Amino acid sequence: MADIKRLLNKKGWAGRELGILELTNMAVMFRQALEGKEPKPLVEQAQLRKMINTITDRQQGQIYNGYISIHEWLSIRYNIAQTQLQQAQLQYRTLAAYVTDAIFAENVYRYIEQLPAIMTEKQYRDAREAGLKKWLYDEDGTERGDSLAALIERGINFYTKQLQTNPAKPNPLKAIRKKYIAEPVKSRLILEGYNEVMGEGYYTIEDGSGRRSDTMTSEEWQEAITTPAMKKALRDMRATDGSGTEYTQQIATRRLLDRAKVIFEGGTERDADEAQHKADYEAGLATPVKWHYYEEAPADLTKWDIVEAGLMDFYGGLFCGMDVSEGEYLAELEDFLTEFRELADAIIADIEKLYLTGKKQLQPLPVKGHKPLKDIASLPLEDWSSTVFSWGDLYKLDVYGFKEEAEEDTTIFDGNRRAIINGIAILRASDLLGRSPRINERGYYVEPDISNTLSNFTLEAFFTEAEDYADNVDIVETARQTLIESYYHLKGYNLSLELIARYYDVPDMTVFQMDIAGIEDKIRAFNELVPILYKKITDTDYADGELKAKKLQVLKDFFQPIDYEAIAIPAENVEQAEELLKDFAAFKPENSDRFNSLLCVLPEGAAESEDGEGAY
């Protein structure tokens, strides 16, 4: 501005000086108008005209006219850029509308997911019967069962629990408990795996200091792992609204968006966790620590400690049916019998008394070459794995509380998340009508079909079988392409003003640039909405798994995020455009279209990658 004042005080002006004054004058008044101020020119038009009339040299007059051609170019290109800005906003709204409508529809599905499972009494009885059968038998009708070892472990668990819930009741483990409380564990198998099974260990801070969590109080450990960046974040949280709630919500939202992006890009929840941990470490919001299991089991570890912890965790092949070799199975069995002989003998005697020789006859499933089982003690260890008692028989005889376990909701309604998590609501017809339109001829509750109600809002509009599939796909693909083209045009238009301002020494010309930051904000919002919707669908418990998969695929196929940051004007185009600025060639009728094409027209095929998919 000081140069402009010096220019006004001169006598006699060059064409370049007056051209700069002309364009600067226009830019200053435009900025004042944007700020809501009354435009006040640097120089009145009449005065400027007198100054122009002092130009007598033909060459200086041509230079001044060159600056005027910039003015004329701008009056056209500014309006075109405004149209492109409006076009970009319109296409963003088109794309975002599909996603926000789909989010609305998914919110309805999420609401339904939180309702209890609704069924009639008949439906409930039938579901229990079907669920029990599904649990007791394989799909081909083969009976499921417990091996002899698993049955023994079931008896141990039954009586151990009974000692806790009803200690006064006769129990074959009472004497064993008293003995085992004082006996240390000798089994190497248990001692070597104890810490890993029980999660016993400590953290070290990975800074070379060797500091351990188990040598500090919880307060000292918390102070040790709190980084300067974490302390600053805590101060910032308190500074926002006193409680830090607003700041915390911002952090939570950012983390949700980051997680959704990982999931959308094909990652798992574990991948999302690892990405978040990495980001926290890089930002100094977490201290690298490492978990170590203790090398030695506790010195005072007793046999009863292991019984209460659960034998299954230490003998996975023996009791859990884990895939182990025959040799590994026998090794676990021998280790168990060596370490817990009295316990095994007590339960074996109990099984023989109650179920093999008593009134409730229980026999293993028939195996060729095996005789009826009456004496478990005489059974070779090699036959334990093939001696299997059917769950059907265990249920009928209610062996060691098997019936209660089999009839639990988690068993009966396995796979029905609403029933297990939200409970079951029993429906009956009202007294007024004697029937319910929601109960069919089988006496089953039928949920209302909301798909038609939500059809205009869901991603199902992009299923190939949808009535307007082709039209919907065309609308989305056109909107995406047009948004990219408009954004590219605006970047090129803004760049052209930067080149002009720098080359012709009129820095105020950049005031005529378009606000592409606003468009970038909108594209970022769209890019974040899509993964959020994807994760919302992923997390929702759909009764129809195929419908869920198809919706997720629609998002992958038609609503990929737009990589606007990768959109750039080719360097060779910029160089050619700068060449056209010489002698105001860019603003001559024969070159103006080329100047525009070099900077503002998306090169053909640029929006597609080599495989034909969207490059942006």
C-alpha cells in the first residue's frame, strides 16, 4: 500500500504503474465490500482517467491495456468460478444426502436391535425345544457328548461351586479341599503355565530405565507413564469448560472417526486398536510399555488354588477338547491323575455310585469292541478319550446340574442376540379382538416389515435388483465426478490468480480467489460420514446377514472417500500457463481458452486409476 501512495504522488506514470493501480483499486474495493464496508477507492475514477490520459507513448499504452485485459478476463472467470463453487456445493449435498439418509435408516435398525426378542408363548416353547435340540445334537443328528475326562471335570466344578453356595450340604470334596489347601502344587505343567493362564506379570516402561509396575504403587505408576503431552492434554481439557467434557468429547469423536476409517479400509477392530496406539505414541499421548509374565509361579501356590481357578485352563486338551495329539492327551491325563489323584478318585466313585450302578443308568455311546462300563478305575487310560457320554443322556439324568446349563438362555437362544442381551417379551392377543394382526396362523409373532418404509432412505436403492438402480448409480457417479471436476477448476482458478498476482506484481488480486477450504471441509465431512456409516452397519446385529453384507458392499462400490488432497495441477501445465503470461498473451482471445484449460480443466482420465476405479 505504501507503493500505491508513492505512485499517487508522482507526476507522469508508466503503463505498468497505472495497470497495477487499476487492478489494486478494484481489489481493494472488492475486499471492502466483502467486509461489509462502504467501498472507498484508492483513487477516484475521474482522477484515474486523467492519469491514464497522460500516457503518450504507444508501448506504455499497450502495457496498460494488457492490465485492462486482466480486468476483463477476471470479470468473466470470476463468475464462472462462482458457478463452479455452487456446483461443487450442490454435488456434495447430493452425495451426502444418500449417506445421511442411510444413517437415519440404520439408526432405526439400531433401535430395533435394542428391543427385546418378541414372541408368543407357543413360539417361546418351540424356540426352547429347537434350541435345546440344536445344542444337544449336530446338524446331521449326531449326538454331542462329554469324554470321561470332561465328565469328571464337570463333577469337580459342580461340587466346588456347591462348597461355595451351600457349604453345609454333604459334599465328596470337603475332605479333599481341607487336604489340598495345605498341599503345594508339584506339577511342572501347571507351574510353568500358571502365570500365563492367570495373567500374572508386570509392565516395564520401554525407555531403558527398567522401571516396573510391580515395584511402584498405582499412583507412582500412573505418574511414571504420564507424558508431558498427556499432562498438557489434561490442562487443555480443564481449560475448555472447566470439567473437560467438551474436550473429551472432541477426542472421543476423533478416535471414533479414526477407528471407522480403519474398519472401512478393511481392517479389524484389533487393527483399529493398534493404529490408535501407534497414533497415541507418535503424539506423545501414551508411554511405550511392555508386558512380562513372571518366570516363576507363586511359592505358596496350592492344589486347591488350581481347583478353584479352574482345571480346564491348565489341561486344555484333556478337558476342553483342544486339538492335541494322542501322546499330548495322555501326558495331560497322567499329569492330572498324578497331581489330583484323590480328587479324580472321589469324582469317579461318585459317578459309579450315582450313574453307573445306581438307579440312573448312564452308559457311554457304543464303541465297537467296548463292553458296558461299570468300573471306571479298570478302564485303560488309552480308552478315556473314546469313552463319550451323550449330552442327551446327561440332560435326561441331569448329571451334575447339566439340565440347568442346557436350559440357559445363552444355550437355547444361541445366535439370537436380542433375546440374550435384551431379554424376551411374551406377546398375547388383546381381550378386545381376541387375536393380534401380528400373530400368524402358526401362532408366531411376525415383526412388521419396515423395509418398504425405509426404502427411500436405505442403501438398498443401490442393489442391482432395485427398480431405479441404474438411475441411482448414475446420479451418484455423476455427482462424484462433477464434484471432483469443480474442485479441480476452483484450485486452478485460485492458482491462476496467484500466478497473475506474482507475475504482474498485484498481490491484492488474490482477494478474488474462491473459498475452496469450505469445499474441502465438506469433502472431509463426506469422507468421515461414509466410514461411520460402514462401522454402524458392521456393529449392528442384523437378522439378515446377507442384507448386511450387501449394504457394506454398496458403500465400498459407490461411496469411496474422495482423496481431494491428491488432486493437483500437473507441473508441466503450470509451466505452460506461466509462459502465456508473458506479454499478456494469456488474456488474448486466441489464448484465453488454452490458459483456462491448462489450469482449470481436469485432464481426461485423471479421475480414474489404471483399473478403471476412481483415482480420487
